[in-house]
Amino acid sequence: MDEVRQNAERLAFLVSSFPELEELIISTTDKKQALREWIANNSNNSELNSEERLRINLMKEILGRAKNSVYSYAQINEYMNLDDDNELHEFIKDYNNSKVKENGRPQYEFRRTEIQHYKTITEKIAYEKIDFSPYIKKYTDCKHPYINSQLAQMFLNAKIYKEGICFLLKALQPVFTMTNPYWHSPIGIQSCSDALYELQHLLGLSGMFELSEKENGIAAYDMLALVDLYLSRSIAVSNWYITNYGEGYANCLANIINDFALRGDLYYHYQQPFAMIHFGVNPVVQTFGNYIAAYQVGTEHDLGIMVESVWKDALKLYQHGSLVPNGTGGLCETEEESFFQLANKAQVRAEMFAEETYKNLNELPLNNYSLQAINEYLTKRYIIGKAPRKA
């Protein structure tokens, strides 16, 4: 008997031990959703005895083991989601209250991006003005990576590096552990991904290579592969929650589009390292594939305006092989596949790359010693040396 059938029979037996649940499952169309809701409503029921609570936990375990992807890195167990946290909800409320407004409208600040794609256009990043000073002491000892990642961005955007790096390292703590406790949490994994992306931005390639030479330092290529994996994991988790709970869940749709675009940027900015990491694969093709994936998700959900820029960038890569138009031939001349064949092939490869990194994750030095080495490097570069941020 195969594992799927065994799990189904065990689950049916456990369901039958609760007559009211069995009746509910028989009478409803969406049996999986009904079972989820019943478990959620009864998990903390004080009227249940220890044996009944054990049976509910066994149902959770079976549901969590059910495969939802052919790739190990993309497996989701919703019962290990740690985002339902009172401190997290309180922070989101305080964060929204701290947004600076004028005449009821949010106010924005702009800063020049360190990596410029174009010769004739100055690219800038817009971010909302936040005055979080009344709340900051309240969250100095929190653990959730979303809280620490948001606080890190506030300070780093203001170039207050000491506090920004401190909160960034806290956000990275789950990443640099044997098993990330937020691996199944959409908000948690997104925040870990954001923190890792900010870390590679602070380090730059030169910083990654310098850090890799230090005792307990993580190798530069491993760092890039790790960022790539977390972006892929964030996409997988967000996709799963949208499929099961709808587009509005935890802002997952916007996160998917952003993660695809960031994953494309990562391959474009680090073309030579990724050419070595994935020997024989053109990193520009991977950038192109990620941009098309972001565009496809956006247009599928009527967000064409949001993904217009990545569509234009994908066209430039296809026609010129660069985000800067030039007289040379692009992917259309160097690659044999057609436009969408090329994009689909890149997207399949992206999952294979993430799976490979995930299976080798235990070989990476993800521990407090590596995090300490990162802290020492960032402190020397941005606090003691007071160097400007570089890509």
C-alpha cells in the first residue's frame, strides 16, 4: 500500500472518531477546507480530553505530510505557520499608525538606487515616511523576522547603520539556524527573504568574497545561492496560500510579483558568479524568465500596470541581451528557443536550482558563528569605517 493511501485511510479513521466532524465532512462539498476549519476551531478546545487532542494533532501531522509539490524546497505544512502571533499583529497596527500623512495622504521619500540599469534615466526608490519613534522600545526584543526586517529597513533607509544592522541580524537569525522555524510561514519566510536580499545588497560581491575568507564566513557563491533559494521558497509559500486561501492572504500576490522581479535582478547583477554557480546556463536567460514570470502573474490577476516595467525589461533582454539597448543581438539571436519557450525553460530551471541548494543546505555554515562574522564585517564597513552603501 502506498503512502498516500495509508495516510488517507488513517485520516478517515481519525475523522470517524469525531461523529460531528464525520457528519460535517459527509455533508460538505469542500471537504478539505471543512476539515481545516474544524481543526482550527477545536485545536484549543478546553473541553476535549488528552486522547481527543492527540487525535487532532495526528490529523494535523497527516495533513502536513501531504505532498503539495514535486520539489522538497516547496513543501508546505500550514500547521507549522508561526505568523498567528499577537506581537506581530500589534506591530502591524503600530506600523500603520506610524505612517506620516499630510491632508490624509501618505508621504514618500526617495533615494537613488545604488545599481543603475540605464544610462539616461536616474532610478530612485520610493518609500513611505514613517515615524516609529513612539513605538521603537516596545519591539527591541522581539523575535519575528517581519518586525526586525521592517525596523532594519527604517534605520537603513535613514542611513542609521548601527541600529539598522542590529535589527537586520535579528531578522536573519532564523536563517542562520539548523532549521528555520518560519520556513512554513508566509510572512515569516518573506521577511527572511527580504533580510537576505538586503544583506547581499550591503555586502556587495566584494564584501561576499572578503567575508568568505574569514573564519566561519559563508562562501560568496553559497550566499548568492542562499538568497536565490529563499526568494524561490517565498514564491512557493505565497503561491500555496493564495491557492488555498485566496489572493488577499498576507499580501501574497504582491510578494510573488516582487520576488520574481528580485530574483531576476539578482541574476542580472551577479551574472559572472551565477555563470559559475550554474555552469553552462546563461544568467541573462534566468533574468528574462523571472521577469516574464512576474509579468504573467500580474496580468493573470489584472495587475498589468504593476508589471509593465518588468515586461519592458524582458523585451530589452530578448532583443539586446541587456537592459541598455545596443546594436548587438539579444537572446533572440543567441538562443534557439522561442520567446515563451525560453521563459518557461528558465522558470523550470529556477525550481531545479532551488531544489539543489535546499538539498545541500546542511552543508552551509548557517550558525551563530557565521552570523557573528557577518556582524563584524558590517560593523567594520558601515559603522567604524562609515562607508557609503555600495552594490
